[in-house]
Amino acid sequence: MRLELEQEESVELLSLIVDRITQKAGLAAKDRAAVKRWRSEQMKAGSDAMKELSDKINADLERALRSKEKSAIQRADWR
């Protein structure tokens, strides 16, 4: 199985994670604004930083899927 996120999907994933973290971390309004400003200015689709993050996300997904695939093969069926 192959799963690969497009850069726009990685942007949405990052936005969701950043929003969730800023809500749950109990950051001051100033700090939340700084994190959101970083996301909107530096981590937009097409930027070098976002391309690098998207590549890393896809590499991690591929590694996780391969590991899961290996585990399923090595696991005994009779347990």
C-alpha cells in the first residue's frame, strides 16, 4: 500500500496540529499569535520549508507502513 500526502494536504495537517497545540498548551495570546504567524508566513504551500516538511511526513508515513507490513508478515496466525 502506498500513501503520499500532497503539499496542500501537509499544509492542512500542519494547520490542524498547530491549532490544536496552541489551544491545549495554555499559551499566552502573544505566543499563540507568534506561532500562527510563523505558520502562515513561513509554512505556506510552495515554500521550501513546507516542501521539506512534506517530504519528511511522506518518508515517515512510508517507513511506518513498511514496518507495519513487516510486522504482519512475521506475526504468527495461530495466536
